[in-house]
Amino acid sequence: MNYGKLAKCVLVPVVGSSLVGIFATRNSKEIYDKLKKPAFAPPSWTFPVAWTSLYTIMGIAKYRLASKEKESKSAELLYDTQVGLNFLWSFLFFKWGLRGTAFIEMAALLTLITLTAFEFYKIDRTSGLAMIPYIAWVTLLFR
């Protein structure tokens, strides 16, 4: 096991999301609490727990994929693109208040996450399956 590579794969999404939190979502809890939400919407306290867990799992999945002999540039590109879109969404929704654009971007994000999971699955079944909680969470938020 390459602990340096594992740390990098996990820390990129975790630290990246922390920076997004600093620059884009400082008042996200207040904004979220004021939104008109369906009964099944998760409470605001679940977001830091869920996202930290999901980013960690995503990083581990990326590490597993990167550790395989068979490289996949398309899987890596999909992964990096969906992480970038994930970070962008917070700016669109919370910082800039572009709710409609954020909705469209989330549809693209969900598509890319799903494609990433399929590409990961082709190379490493566990990595692909590890993306399912992320797909489920974004699907719940998309509703």
C-alpha cells in the first residue's frame, strides 16, 4: 500500500471541499434552513458528516483505481471533472445564488458521477461500488 498516494487521493476532495466551505458556503446552513424543502430533506447537521464520509470514500475509490496496473485516462478524467463540478455547485447555489444554473449543473454532475462509477467498476469492482453512496446522496439532493 502506498500511503502517500492514498493520502493524496483522499485529501484532494476532503481539503478541496474544506476550501469550498471557506470561500463559498460560509452561511450555507442559514440559507439551507430558510429554503422551502420537502419532508424527506436531510437536516443541515447531516451535510458535513455525509460529505466528509463521501469524499473520503471517493478518495479511497480513486486510490484503488490508481493502484491498478490497467490505467484508465477516461475514468480519471471523469472523476476529476465530477469533483470539479461538485465544488462548483456550492459556488453556484450558495455564493452566487444561481439556483437554476445549480440545478442544471447538478444534473450534469449526477450524470458524470454515474459515468465515473461505471468506468471505475470496469477496472475495479469495489471502486465502482464505492461510488453508489455518493450517487444516492446527490440523487436525494437533486429531488
